[in-house]
Amino acid sequence: MSTLSTTNLKNPSSGSNNIVLAADGSTTITTLTGTTITGTSVRGGITSGTVVASTSGTSIDFTGIPSYVKRITVMFNGVSTSGTSNIQLQLGDAGGFETAGYNGAMTRSGASATATSQYPTTGFLLVNDLVAADVLSGVFTLPLIGSNIWCGAHQLSEHASTAFFAGSGTKTLSDTLTQVRITTVNGTDTFDAGSINILLEG
């Protein structure tokens, strides 16, 4: 199979290039009537990240997220940690991961009396009343509202009980999002089971 490599496509009747392919993967389409469609409006589709085993380390990072991404889904499969510090999700940009300014709350219900926790401001809180034996699966969805404002919502369940965790909140970044981190509130408990991956939508 041969591959056609080009950055511009042009209709013979057009005075300029109709389709321009940029190095970052973005596309600009100009119709013969002068209408221009640019950037993310012509992307579409869902891109899967690379599965990361959450079996060691104090954090799981997904970096190099393209600037055109408008929604991120983080998927948890049988994730567990070595201690009782609650798990949180943090966002980062070119300046690094941001550890302040998260707003929201989450609740635990099912296995024990319903418990609600406000975010610790250091991240999107995913669970509360965590114990080392807890094994978690579920999703965290993160759509972009605009102006670097991200809205997060999640649902996680614990494998060995009827515990269910749900929450939502927002975070305004100082720059364009480029990375996502899953870690614990104390930052020292280690991951010891499961896997995590992300889906990117532009």
C-alpha cells in the first residue's frame, strides 16, 4: 500500500488551498464559497491512550495530551493502593500539575452509611473513607467548558462490597491542559493493583 504525503490540497478552480494539514494534526478546510472550517471542528473521533499498570509508584501520569482535546475519560480497572489516603485526580499544563483551586464534592454510599466529602482543593477527590483493601473500577469524565475551565464527574465502585462513589467539580487551569495525574491526597501511598487508561476526544 502506498502513502500520499502532502500538506495542501487544492481545487483547480480555487485561488487558494482548500485543505491544509498542519504539523500538529489540525486541519483547515476552505470551501469554494469562502466558508472556512478550522481546527477541532473537523477532528472528531476518540483516541485511546496506552494502558498503564497501577501496580507501583505514588502517581500515574498521562502526559502529552494535545491542545485540541475537549473531553477526557479516565478509566479505572481494579485499582488499589497500599494505604488509607484517598485517591484524587489532578490536572496539569506546561507549568506542571496544579495542586490548588479544585472545587466540588463527592459521596460514598452502599457499604456503609452515606458519607459526603468536600474536595480538599488539591484535586478532584475520587473516594473517601478508603482502606487499603478497597479495589476500585469506574470512570472519570472531564469535559472542557471553555477558557481552560474543566468540569469533572465520576462514578466508581468497590469490588468486594456495595460501596459506590460519585462526585463532580470544576478546575480552572492557568494554561492549556497537557497532562492528567492520578495520585493520593498524602502523595506517599503507592498503587498496588489494577490498570488505568484514558480516552481523548477533540
